Amino acid sequence: MPDNKQNERHPLDKVGGDYHLFDNLDRPKPGQRQLLVKSLVAGLNPVEGFQLGGILVDSWPMVLGCDASGIIVEIGDEFLMDSHLSFKEPENISREEAATIGVGVLTAGLALFGGLKLSLDDKADNSEWIVILGTTGAVGQHAVQVKGIASITNGNFVRHFDASAMAGELGMQALADHGAKDKTKYFATTNDWEPVKARDEIEIDMVALGLIGKSGTAEAEMVNSAIEGFIPKLEELFKAGGLRPMKY
């Protein structure tokens, strides 16, 4: 590991630029509620594709890799993480697997617990269906899935999550046409850049992916406070095997 004052990084220097090895960068000091982490494995998500084009980039150069697993060096930023938004690595998954779970599971948590108002209580009523589109990642499957919703659920659902960011109108239509009658319904989507047409009795939540780990606004504070609240439950589920990393 580099000395106390310097470290190595492989940042991207600009839109469409190249990666460069820098070995003379000042070693940052962790601030309040931050961890200095020696990153051993980094995971890439679709958001890194956006960042390559300059979207969700605050300044250049930048190091890609929203997900990572590693070793805590200092408590208090080699690689800074927010302590309250970090997972303790479960013993039953590998370090490589651990680097793949962060963004995906936090996004799902924001949609399910925040947007769809699911309870974290193990004793909560689970008799209603929850419809999720996009679990296969195949856009062409959405219409097929929607056509089967009415017969499968028999109208016993009030929650719909568009995990693909591409089925907003289909999801809203499914809730309106096939969801439980005379009940408040909840719709969440990972597409927060295209407006969804409002409908009566449907509460809409557009999961704000770009606010995870950010600060300075009331919306960012609300998002990260919600994440901090459900991380302990997610850690329990990983430890018990109720949640598992994707095998790909």
C-alpha cells in the first residue's frame, strides 16, 4: 500500500478520455461518518455508462466504480465511503460477490420500501402480490408480462415496480386496469428522467439513483436517511441467505 500521504488511482480524465495511473495523489482524510477504504474489488453498473458520457459527473478526473469491497484503513477518504451507507461484508459471500450488491440492492430497497411502502416488519401482511417488470432485463417481455398480470394476481395487487426504467406507461396502465379497486396504489420506477403521466389513486415514486451518497439538499438527505434505515435489515437477509448475489 502507498505511504500515508499518497495513493494510486486509475481515473478517467474527461468525456471520451483514457484511463491513467496516478501514483502521486494526496491520500484523503476521512471526515465525519466516512470510511477510508482500500478498494480490492470494484463493480460496474449501468450508471458507469452514463458517467463515461459525462452524466452524473461532478468533476474530472473521476474513478469509476460505484460498488466496491475492500478493507477499512481508517475511520473518520485512498477510497472514501459513507459509513452509514456501507454494508459489512457477509461471511457467506466472496469479496468479488460483495462488490456487486451495493447499487442494485439499494436501488431495489428505495423502490420497495420507499416508493411502494413495503414494511420491514417480518410480521407484515404478505397476502398481496407485488408486480415487478424488468427482472429479466428484456424489454420485449414487458407487454407479455403485463397481459398475464390480471389472471395471475386476480387483481390482488396495489404495488408495481418498473425495475427496467423502460416500462413506465405499461406499469401504470397495469395498475389502473388490473390492480385492486378502491385502494391507494403505488408505482415506482428507476427512470427518473422521463415524467410519468399521473393517474387517480396512484402514488408515483421515481427512484433518484443519482442522490445515493450525495449531500447538500433536502431530497438527498431524505434518500440517504431512508437507505440508512433499511441497510441493517438487508444485512440480516444476506447473512441468513434470504438475499444472494447475482450469479453472472
